Amino acid sequence: MNILILGAGQVGGTLAEHLAGESIDVTLVDSDGARLDWLRDRLEIQTVQGFASHPDVLRRAGAEDAEMLIAVTSSDEVNMVACQVCYSQFRTPTKIARVRSSSYFDLKDFFSDEHMPIDVLIHPERVVTDSIRLLLEHPGALQVLDFADGRIKLVAMRAYFGGPLVGRELRVLREHMPNADTRVAAIFRRGKPIAPTGETVIEADDEVFFIAANEHINAVMAELRRVERPFKRIAIAGGGHIGEHLARQVEDQFGTKVIEFNRTRCEELASMLRSTVVLKGDATDRDLLVQENIDQCDAFCALTNDDEVNIMSSLMAKQMGVRQVMTLIGKPAYVDLVQGGEIDIAISPQQATTSSILTYIRRADIARVHSLRRGAAEAMEIIAHGDPRSSRVVGRRVSEVKLPTGASIGALARGERVIIAHDDVVIASEDHVILFLADRRQVAAIEKLFQVGLTFF
């Protein structure tokens, strides 16, 4: 597959890194020559320097032969024009664009071949706010991912000393919860993955990924750590696009405060939001946090466009007694440094955006992809096709499927039913299979496993 990526920023660079090791021909376009040189030498990909929406630049980058265009420059307009040029001049089959401004989404039928020919729109703010909302709805989770239209969830939690299952074998989980079925998809211990079996003993500080039907998530979480009280009050530092979107989504569920430094923006937020309290001030001002009783908030979400402000305000909030702090981190190198200490959850907008795009790149019939652990692991929802003669998975028990090392099947969605993938479960055609890959380098092997033989057609 030939893929043309426009924009060598954090998202474009992260995406190129993901794809470079997957036998995909990647060409990266940007006006920053130094950045391109660094990525080319590091990833061994093709690069073209120039303005991303110019036809001559796109032609030099190989747009005539590209099967997919991914436009993720910092400009909505450049991304959209590039898609228009590739559609009208090069007939590029699939065009994906990152568009931030909500104004464009308010236009009826604007994104169509007749007007603006973009096949897939990526809205980063919505992707990030959806992730944060799920975390707020499940206190204590490190990550919550939706599959099968929300019927199945993959949840990451840290096992704490004194939890019901710590020091006990995984087989005990089913005995504890006869009415709530689940499967542990992976365990990361001191940063290294271990393949869970019934005899695996959970240790304190293990990062446990489990899959369950949506209605059973809270019951399973209670087995891994002390039961967390539902959040009632949250504070959001930063009233930009992400802070605004999050406040809109959650203000009917939680008592919500937004701290924003710019007075004009404060007035805009106050007029747009219904019940959210908007405060003008600096999120790193300790006196302001004390005055506004931040210590009484259950969660603090630092969502400004400044990593240092986010980190410092989060540390202050945690020190003052906030139960859980979530911090938006733009620089990938910072994520590993801050998460797991005083900061409970570090959120990478680049990783969230990359996950959205990967869904459309995978070769098999993929319904959803989530990139995990800073891109080292992946979870995917893949649709099984064929019959026992033409497929390596259909008609076979889960225990009979020859998965690559580090991969596991967690659950199946069959119509409206959710089936936890225990060893004796048989996979049927059109099942949505939820898999966890501890090593994303095994993606190609999974795609090959789900390919259908010619007899099916």
C-alpha cells in the first residue's frame, strides 16, 4: 500500500513511525526540511519538502500512485484543499483529513464529492474528549476503550495492594463473579507484557487489561482494586477547544468548573455553557485553586495547550487532595515521565488521533483500532468472514486459532450479543472479534490470519 502523509508534526510523525515497520510505502510531505531529514533518517521513509496542498508538490510526492492520502497539517484549510486537489487531479481513492474547527461541521452536506471530497474526517478534540469522558464515568481506570458500538469495553487498571484478586490466581475471577463474565486480555508487569493464564497470579502494581460487556465493567473493576466512589465534581484547566468540548459533554453529569486565563474566551465560554462555572485565572495559581476549593473536586483535567502548565497545575491539584488528575501532554517524551507518579493519567492527543486513522489503514475488515501504551500495543475489532474451508478462524474454537505471540482474543460481538472469548467459544462468520496485541509488530500476522481464501468468493 502507498500512503501519502501531509504534515510532519506530532501526529504525522507518530503515524509515519507506526506504518514504517508494516511493509507500507510511506511518503511524508512538510515545509520543514530539518524535521523531514530527521524523520527520514530515523524511519527510512521517503520525504518531500514543500507546501502540502500545492499540486506540483503532491505530484512530486507520488499522489498519482497513492492509494490513500492522510492530511494532518496544522491547517484545516490546507488539509481540505489537499483532499480536493487529490480528488480532482489524481483520483486518490481514500482521503483522510484532520479538521479541527467546529464551524465546518455545522455546514450541511459540505463534506461530499460535490463540495469537499473527504472520505474520513478526524476531529481530534472530539476523539480526546470522548476518551476523557469514559475515564470520568469509570473512576480508577487508566484507559477505557469502546468496541461494538459501546457494548464491549476494554479497560486498563492498576492492581492495588489489598485488592480482592491481588495475590490470587486469575481463575478465581469467575468464582467471585458468577453473574459477570470477563477475560483478562493482557497484564503488564514492570512495563513488560506477560501472557495471562488461569494460573497467573496478579501482583500489586500490575497493569491489567480486561474485556467485558459494558454492564459488567464496574463489577470487574471492583475485583481489582477498592471500589471508587462515582465522580461528582470536576475541574477543567483550559477553556480551549478540548476544554470546551469536554465541558459540553459532562456538565449535565458532574458539577463542572473551567479555569481559563483569557478574559474574552471566558466570556465566550460563559455564554455557550449552561451550568458550568467559568473562572478567569491561571491554573498554576495556587491561591486561586485554594480559593475555588479545588481540593473538593473528584477529578482535575489539565487541558491547556501548554504541557508545562498542564503538568504543574496537575501536580498542585493532586497535592491539594484531588482524587484523580488527568493531564494532556503534547510532547510524547513527557508521557512516560509523568504518568504513574503524582499524575494518574497522561493523555496524548497524537496517540488518540493516530488510533482513529489506523482503523482505515488496516488491510483486514477492521471496525475499530486503538493504539495503546504509547503505540507499543494495539487493540482491534476485526470482522470474521468466510466458512471453515476458506477461513482460518471461522468455525474454530478460540483455543484452536493460531494467534501470534502476545495476541489474545477477548470477546465477540454476534449481532446484539456479547460473548466473552473463553477457550471453547466457536467463532462464526460476521462475528466482530476483539483482539489485544501486546506487540503491534504482529499486526500483519493478524491481518493474514483473518484473510479469506478464494473459495469464499
